[in-house]
Amino acid sequence: MIRLDRTPLYGSVVALALTGIALLLSLLLRSHLEPGFFLLFEVAVWVSAWYYGLMAGLLAAGASTVALAAVYAVAGGAMTVVATRSGTFLLIATLIAWATASWRQSRRVLASTLASIGDGVVVTDKNGRVTLLNPVAQGLTGWTEEEAFHKPVEDVLQLFNERTRETVENPLVRALQDRAVVSAGEDSLLISRSGTETPVEHSAAPVRGTSGEVRGAILVFRDTRKRRQFEEQSVHAQKMEAMARLAGSVSGDFNNMLTVITGYSELLRGEIPMGTGARKYIDEIAYAGERAAAVTRHLLAFSRGTSMDARVVDLNQVLSRMEPMLRRLLGQNIELLILPAPGLGRVRVDAAQMEQVIVNLATNARDAMPGGGKLVLETANVDVDETAAKRLGATPGEYVMLAVSDTGVGIPAEMRSRVFEPFFTTKAPGKGSGLGLAAAYGSVTQAGGKITVYSQPDCGSIFEVYLPRCGAPAELAPRAASKGSETILLVDDEEGVRKLCSAVLETNGYTVLAAAGGPAAIAAYEKNAHKVDLLLTDIVMSEMSGFELGRKLAERTPSLKILYMSGYRENIVDKPEILFLSKPFTPDALLQKVREVLDATAQ
């Protein structure tokens, strides 16, 4: 609906009405107004220009001039006198209309500017009383402009030192006293009328008149919460990148050693009967190797180049398989409740990494409930709209959500932003590595997902994992390892890995031609090219890389199948066509992958 009080037509009507009222009052009070008979007409011009702008003011000026001329003419004044008086009034009235409308317009522009900026603005008079509060300042202080008008600025603007919690001298009062600019960094905390605390940075300055006298002061302050959050996220990303570089530099050699340790321990497991003392020792060695491999995976999870065997999986099935192990992990004092959503969508993830994410979150929850409690694992299909996507830092779309909630001690607000940092832990020395949640963050991020945390002290915590939903059906688990009779050219410059792989493959019926590097492998291939079915080679070697070796042999025999292996997958992230086996691996994993490649050849 159109508001008539702001239309030009209504302004014209008001201007003429005010002129008519001024004429009537002037005639009634003429004896009291002489010689200022025209004053009421000037008031009509000023009011019209103030509320309805220049055009209404000029209309009132013109109508008032006509009315005055008529009054003077009826009174018997000479035409020259009537014309002089009317012309003089018209000039004065026009100036009043123009000056009033211009001043009013400038105030409207100033008010619009102050309302549109993102900083809070407070203005006081020379006595320190509030004269203006823009909308941002009203929102942060909890005071409306009408409520704050002419109140002492100390009542409206309450500032404290964020670290010491001591009251900060009001910058507006100080600016008036010192007659100078007063600035403060990010240690100030603004307490609103309702008690809400907001970190701010501010600057105050005196407002001076044309002759230099102080007429008041102005304060501009800014909410720094979003900037702090951005800076924390930036620092967090830099830490993650540093950890990725560290992991990449050490993972290759470390995983070679772990491959030998875990491989031979698995072979010994098969030779020594269960229940014997020696078997217990072997089990402990194997378990230690698995834990060391998990630490390496945790470090590599901070990098986009980490080894990832992505498959389409059903999280409900993952949770179902893990339930017995999770119950043993949590113990008898913690109740485990799994709530799988019916019709849950599929996700493309590394199943082993996803299981590790769940174990890390469950372990973190267990440690937060030393006296017992309840752990709930729940899945759901969620549609993330643009608003939720901005909050998550994700792309709008369809996701599968895994929520892990506990009834533990919760996480203090000052620590929530750091829980995903590597090596950050609130546990006692020796009780936690600080890698569990950081590894979960890396694995989820690598899978294209997001992980968030909601927590309050003494109210428990909720970790939510969002993974992009895909429409493909879940892939079948790999088949059990089987023996073979093919010939494999094995190339690795690490002697321990080379001997282990040879022993595993030869024990299961394969013929192995072992070489310590690229040149030796080429020489062996030239003698046995007619019977080599598969090239199994490490990627990073001193004399010749595995990629270069594979390219040279493939030029000679295009049908040759090649399986690469490495302790770090950085070199093949952008090569999805590469067949790859990640170190450290168990003998079963080696046999499964070799059989998979050879069977694909047969097909």
C-alpha cells in the first residue's frame, strides 16, 4: 500500500494547507504580529521543506507570497510597496526552503550512511551524553536510539579488558577529556544490556566545530568475532599443511620398515599354534606394528595425497560390523546405542579410514566419560541447503550424516576450536597422542566431507560427520586370497620388503624374479619377457622410479600388467588409472591385490 504522507501530491496538499492556516492565523492575530505579519508564513515554508523536501517548500513559498500580496493589496497599499514586500518575502522564503531542504537531505544521507556501514557508531555531545546510535551499535549494545538518547555514554557503552576482566575507561569520555584520538586493539570486550559479551576493537575522536572548539565525540567500533574465527581457521589450515609435509617426508621409509615387521609377524602367526608362549609374543609384535601403521595413517590423513582406497560403502553395514569391537572398546560402564537410518544413502570412502574415524570418535567419547555414560551412533540422510552449507563450509547437496554423541564432560568453549589440531589434547601426559580427532578430520576432509563439533561443559559432545551421498550400490568386499602359478617381476630397492614379498608370493605358488632397482629389472625382463605376467614395483627408488620402469617395459610389451606399491600415495593422486598397493600391507593384502590384477588380465 502506498503511503500518501511521502508522495509529492500529499506534500503539495500539506504545503497549501499550512499556507492557508498561516493566512488564517495571521488575519486573526494581525494586531499582535505587526510588523512581523509574514512570520507565520515563513514557519509554513520551513515545515513544508523539512518534512516534504524542496518542492513542497517552494510551493509553500509561492502560495504564501500570493497570500501576502493579496492581504497587502486589500489593505490599500501601493502597488510598488506590495511588489517590494512580496518580492522580498519570496526571496527570503525561497532561501529558507532551500537551506532547510538541503540540511534535511544531508542529515538523511548521513543517517543512511551510518545505517549501512558494518561498524557500530556512537556520537555524544560535549557533555558525554549520547546523541546518535546507528543500527549496528544498537544491536551490539542492546539499546535503541530513543532509549539511549541523552543518557551518559558510560551507561550505554560498557567495556572491559578481555584478559583481566577489569573495566576499561570509556574511550568517548577520554577523547573529550584529552581532546585527541583514542584507539584500542582487540583486548576490549563490550558487554551489552542483556549481558552478552562481544570482542571489539574501537577508535574514538573528538568532534570539532568550524572554530576548533570540541562539540562532542564519535566512537567507531567493530565486532571482531568473524575475523578471529577466520584467523583461527587459517592458522589451523597452515598447521595441517605443515603436518602433511612432515608426514610425506618420513612415511616412505617408515612404511617400508612396517611392511617387513607386520609381514613377517603374520607369516610367523601361521606357523606357530595358538595358545603357546611364542604365539603370544608374535601377536604382540603384530599388534604393535598395526598401531604404528595407524599412527602413520593418522599423519598421512592430513594430506590430500594420503593413500586412499575409495569404495562405495553403506555406513550402516560398517557400524554393524564394528559393533562387537566397539562394545569391547567402550567397556561395561558405557552404554552403546546404534541408530541406523532406514534407506541410508551410500558414500564413497576408504572403508578402513572410515572405521578408524569411528574408533577415534568412540575412544574420545569413552575418555570423556570416566564414570560411565552413554554413546549414541546415528546415521541419517540430510539435504544441506545454502544456509547450512555456509555454516559447514561445504557445497549444498545431498549428504549422509553420522552423528556420534556422548554424555561426557564436554569441551570448554576456548578449546572447541582446537580439538582437530594435531597433537592437541586435554588428556594427562601419556594418555593421548592428540592425533585421534586430527586424523578423523583429515580422513573426512579427504573423502570430500565435513566434520563439526557441538559441545558444552558437563553437557556432553556431538560430533557430526557429513559425507557426500552417491547413488551407486555398495561394492562387494574383496575376495579371499588365493594361490597362483604366474611369474611376477618384483622390484624394490628395500631389501627387507623385497625378501618378504618374494617369500609370500613363492609360498603361494608364484614364480618370482626379484630385482633391487630399475636397471636390474630391465636386464631380468629382457631374459624372461616371454613368461613375466606381472610387474610389481615400488614407486620411489634411487636409480630409476617405478613409473619410469613401468613406462619402459610397457613400451616393449603393451599388454604387461603393472602393480605399483609405495608408502605414500602423493605421486599417484592425479593418476586414477594406476593400480596401487599401499604400504604397509599384510601378506593377505598383497596376495589379494596381485590376484585381483592377474584375474582382471584373464578377463
